[in-house]
Amino acid sequence: MHRSILAVDLENSTGALRTNPIKEELRSQIYGQVKRAMASAGIEERWCDPFEDRGDGVLALFHPVDELPKTHLLSRLVPSLARQLAEYNESISATERPSRCMRLRAVVHAGEIHRDENGPFGEAIDLAGRLLDAPTLKKCLRGSSAPLVLAVSEDIYWGIVKHGYDGISPSAYRPDLRVSVASRRRRGFVHVPSEAVENPEERTMAVA
């Protein structure tokens, strides 16, 4: 079955200050933030399979319905999630930020998914996972002040991003990632949502 894929992963989830109660709190936050971003982007939960837990992240698989073109994931869902994370982090006191600040790596891909009694699997999910865990993407987030960095597969780049659909800017995606899946070298493109580093008033104007 074909699915659009969104996966997110929390930076520094095993840090010394991330006690088990704080990890539980942050896990709940990740789930809640993704669901809120879906609602903000007009993505109904019925268009999404039940979330798959990834310990310090979430895997969301979206159905190929007409109301949810892949452009919505890039132009609506990811920017909404970035804005929410920025607002959440700004609300945390300076003393709590080292333990409770949330910064995410995210990946968007699409492909054929298999499922058994243990959950979804297949090469498309393998590729999403490799892009999400790519050292270059982790380095990009460490070197950025933004709360979220995004990787998209070459399939998403050439099929969606390249054409500038829905206000998407191809020049804002860099071909920085190289991963290997099934003995084949694959490329990923990195994007840092600009809305995440704007002030709240500017972010509101950008959305409008």
C-alpha cells in the first residue's frame, strides 16, 4: 500500500539531564505536537494510520487521498510543527531548557509500505530511517538555532520540491545527504524551515 511518510526524532534524547520522567513528558509532547500540526495543516487523523512509536520519535503514514497532496506535508505540516516547537521552547524557563527543550529532525518520503502483525516495514521506511539518522542531518541541526531540520528523499525533491508547488522554494533545499539502502546509494535534500527563526508576528504574516 502506498503511503506518504513523515518521521521525526528528538535531538539529544539520551542526554544526561533527560531523566525517565522527562523522557515520558517529551514523548507525550512529540505526539501532541505532531497531532496539533496536522490539525493546523488541515490534515484529518482519519487520513493517517495509527502512529508508530520510535522511542524518541514518531512515524506517521498518510493515506493517498485527494485532500492530502504531498505538498501539504512540506508547505503546511512541517512549517506548523516548526512554529509550534519554537513557541514551546520559548515558553520554557532558562533553567529547564537544557532538559526540556525540544529540537527535532524530520524526514518526508513516500513509497510502498508492507504491514504485518508487528507493524509497517519495507524499503521506503528503511530509506526514511536512514535519512533521518544521517550524520549530516544531525550535524545540520546541531549547527542551527532552528528547532527543526527537514530531510526529503530525492523522490520528493524531484517530484514535488523542484516544481515549486504551493509556495515551496527549491533553492531552500540542499543536496547534502548520501545514504545507502539495499546496496544502492540514495540522495537526500536538507531544508531548515525559515518560519522557525522568525518572530511570532512575522510568522503570523508568513502564514497569512
